[in-house]
Amino acid sequence: MRKSTWRARLSGVLAAVFLVGLLPTVTLAADNDPITRAGLAEKIYTNDSLKMLIVDDTTEAGFNDIDNCTEDQKNAINALANAGIISGTSADTFSPSKTVTRAEVAVVLWRATGCKSNETASTVVFDDVHIGDWYAPAIQALSAAGIITGTQDEKFNPTETITEQQVSTLISRYASSGMNRWQTGTTRLEMLMETYEKYKDSPVLQAKAEAGSEIDYADISDCTPEQKTAIQFFTKAGIVQGYNETPAAFHPYAAASSVQIAVFLMNCARASGAASRSVTSLSNLMPLAASDTATQAFDFLEAQGLTISDGVKDNPNAPGLTTNLSAWADAVAPEKPTFSPASQAFTGTLSAIISAGEHTGSDGTKIYYTTDGTGPTTSGTLYNGAISITATTTIKAIAVKNNLVSEEASATYTLQGSTVVLTPDPTPDMGDSSGDSEPSYAPSINTGRGGTVRTSPRTPSAGDTVILTVTPNPGYELSELIVTSRSGAVEVTDNGDGTHTYQQPAGRVTITVRFREEAGPRPFADVPEDYWANDAIRWAMESGYMSGTLESIFTPEGAVTRQQVWMILARFSGSSPADMAQAAAWATESGISDGTTPGGAVSRQQLAAMLYRYAQNQGQGFTGAWTFPLDYPDAEAVSEYAYEPLCWMTMNGIITGTTQGMLNPRDGATRAQFAVMLQRFAQALG
């Protein structure tokens, strides 16, 4: 079992970054004396090279132990705390007289300068600094920039206290390095512009912006017209606001931290209703103490299919990387829908599946579509599974995720039959030269697989009553019968006995007949006999646990929702819920789920967790200590709650991984996968 989650590590960081001090009185330190927390804040805040990078918000940060500090120290402490550069030792204490370690100074300078981490490095340069240490990214970045150095024995000594003179040396190196924040770190303006390209056409944010009010920021006059438009767009939509200054200022070139970017994207995705700035704003970088907000924001990004590194989670207020900004913004946006199969001709019945990325459903993506040629909208038909097509159809679809709408996609499926020209036997009588006989005409018959058509007479003359005898093959039925002439459609009468009649016009006609597979509970039209999960799907169907999404359609690659899991497991237990409400009540009472978000798609690890809880109710599962390893290359992607369930599931052969040898715990579970897991689960329970 894994030792801890990143949340626990973050809590450890918060406790370790600055330990609680006991002395409220602050004295000035000599150059060779250890620097105090108050002294460090003052030195950074009063340095010209660094102060220009810090938003000068000296509003009281809520510390009750800095009354004996000098005014400069108070201003420095409040400004750096409000900017997320330095944190308190608790919610209301700063411990100004506490000394500072070399690692702590590195992290504070890292946040203050915006010095970017070396993203390609896999090791750090000092023997006593290791990947995974909460201060490693800061030391790695500042070392690469030449701002910090180690000892002669290639150590950094991160836990040693640092002196006033040593801090002055570090700041001097930064000042002479030629770096500046907006060259090395992501700025607020860059964050907005990257996201604006995606959200400027969002119907939800557009409506909020139209109802909102502009703020006259005093410091955006040098921005381009497009940049000003973007700033006001997010301001009016209630997503951002300026700093608590007079006159109002936006500080477009101030650095954006990782958590600030994450919160910004989360707020854009969850914005709804009238414009309001009650959402978490970007007027200040997120304080370290607000770990719940950081957790929520990073969880949101991981729900989009992203993997957020421990370095980012452990240092949420560190400068945001431009590559992270781009990747996170892309992950928030929905992908353009794709169709399986793509546009093609077909005979009989075709099952079309729409998706929008590999995480469709599990990442909140919804797909809306039309089949009548009109453009799809968010008020149209919601895609819930494979679409059964029996006639020529064009499907148009959009994907919607996080208040964003994708490009429209379309696919055309053309019902097609083979053409058979019936040559009359004997040769039709075309009349003699006197013109006394009526000409006769052999029809052209188009028919696909699934049946035959016979005409009588085979070569009718104008005015004759023609009888069509339609004979479907076993398992098929008549879908459509059309007779057309050069003048248009010819009226056809269904006699109700398998025959149809029409009056032969002057000239040849074309008879088009289409057949479709008969509807029925078995087999499913979209589950071929050689489909990998066919046996499990048949078992689940015959056992009464699962049914099709439509008549004769199972939608094996469709997403599994939470309410579907509740209903199926309730049936599996022997219960017979009459509706989804009763299934939800059963799941809650059984401890399988909390009964919320019934329509939400479940991931593979969420499904495993619910099955495991059921197994525990039956006296199965691990008891006491267990050591079974989760030996997959992507095991680190497993969430803490699902680790034990997945170990038990893999140990019992219920989950065996993909053909690529991966577990893919965060991928959405499909109906076919659920059927296979349920069958193996039943065997494991005996």
C-alpha cells in the first residue's frame, strides 16, 4: 500500500516550511548571524530588483504576532504573505523571530523571482537533495540559474540555518543574472491570453461577460487592444478582478503560480449564472494555508486526464511553467467529436459510436448530436450510446466540456444495395411496326442483402397492376420499398400478406427494397460473435443483470454511469429495484456509493472500488495486512482510495490490464469491460 497521498505530503510541507517560533520581539541581525523570518521578508521586500516583481499589497494578512516588528518588516511580511511568497506558521501566526534554513530561503526566492525549473532534468546536482523533496524544484531551478551553489563536497546542506550575509549574496547574484520574472515565469497576462483563445466563444462566459461590468485598470494602457479585451472579458465574467489598490490595478506582468493557473481554469469551467466575483479570484496568489483549494484545483485538472507532478502539488505557489499552462488549457477544452465507423456506405443496420477523446464521459465531456441535417446545440439531443442507423443519415455532433464547445463534426452513412437488372424472358414484346401492341418494360431492382423481390408480370406494360412479392431472409424484415419512374414516386400498396402492388406507368421504373435485421433481445447487432467480450455480455444479459441501451443494441464501448452500476449490482445482489431511485437507496444503504452524481461516468478504478465494497460486504477482500503488489507501469496513477481494491481485483484475475500491459485506472469504464469484470467477479465470489 502506498505511504501517502500528495495531500498528506502537502500538509507535511505546510508544517515544515516554517516552524512555529516563540519569541515575538524582533531584533536586527548582524551580517554573520542567522537571518530571521522577519529579516528575510524585509530583505526581499526592500530590494529594488525583487520588489518590482512583487505586488505591493500590504493589507494585514491576519498574523497576530508581528506587533513588535518594525513598520518595514510588517509591510514586508504582509506583502509577501498576500502574494503567496511566504507563509505563516499557522493560520494566525508568523513566528517572525524564527531562523530560516537554506532550503526555506531557496523556496522563498524561487517564488519571488519566478525562476523556472529545468523541466528536462531528472536529477538534482547535490548529493543531499533528492527528487521528491519539497524544496528540490526550487534548488534545482536556482542552481541552474547560477544563483545558489553548494559546498565543495557537492552538498547543499538544506537544513542548515542561513545568515544575513548569505541571503544578501543570493539576492546579489539574482540581480546580476540578467533574469526577470516575465522572461522566466508565466505571467497573469499570458495565462489569460492562452485561455482567452478557448473561452472567448464560450456561450456561458459570453453571457456572463455581457451582464458584467468593466473595471478601469490603471496599469493596462501598454497592453494591446486584444489583451485589454481579454482582461475585461474575464473581469466582466467574474472570473478575475484587480488587486486591492487605489487606483484599481491588474498587474498583467505579475507571475502566475501553478495553483493560480489551476484555480483560474477551474473557475472558468465551473462558472454559471450571473456574473459574480464571489468565486475564488486572482487578486492574490493562493496562500499556502489554503490547501483545500489547491487540492480541489489539482483534482479538477486530474479529472481532465492530466497527471500533475508531485513537484507541482508540493509547491503550489511556485511559478507556473509555460508548458504546464499550455497543456492544462488544452486538457480543459473538449476535443472535436469523432465517429466510429467513419462516413461510409452500408447495408442492413449500422451502429455509430461518437466519442471526443479517450476520456469522454469520465472527464465531464458531453456530446450533442442531430440526425436531421441541422446544426447541433447544447439544447439538442444528448448522446448516451451507440446510434442505430437503418437509412441514409448524416450525423452532426459537438462536444461540450467545462463551458467550452468544440468544433462541429459530421459523418454520413449511406444505405446502399446492389443493383440487379432483370432481363425479361422471353424478350419483351416491343410491338410490331404498325404500333398495335403496347410496349412492355423490365424494371430495375435495387436490393441489399437480407432478402429477395419477385415481380409479376416480369415485363409489365403501362397500366398493368404489378405484384411485388417480398421475401426476407431468416432474421431479416422489410425496412423500405420505393418505386420511382421518370416522373417521380409511384404509389405502392401494401397488401399485408407479403405482397405489394403498383400501377405500371409508361416507361421503366426503379424498385428499391431495403431489409434490416429483425429486432430482438439476442443477439446484439453491435456485438459480433467474435467480439472479445461477447461471452460476458451474453452471460450478463441472460442472468438479468444487464440489458441493451436500445433494442438489439448493447453499446459495448459506451460509458458506464454510476446509476447503471447501482442498478446492476442491486440486481446482482438479488434485489429488484423498481427504478433508479431505489437502486441509489440500495447503493447508499449497502455502503457501495454515496448515491450522488447518478449520471456521472465512472472510471475503471471507481468501478473497482464499488465492486470491492460489495465484496467486503460478502466477507471477501483483504483482512489485516496484505502485501500483494500492483505491478503495472502506471500503478502510480491509481488514487489512494482505489489502491487496495485494485490489488484485490488483479490478484483474483477480475482485472488483468489492457493489451498494452497498462492498468489505465483513470480511463472511463466501458459497458463491455463492466460485463467482463462482473462475470469474473461472480466467479471470484463463488
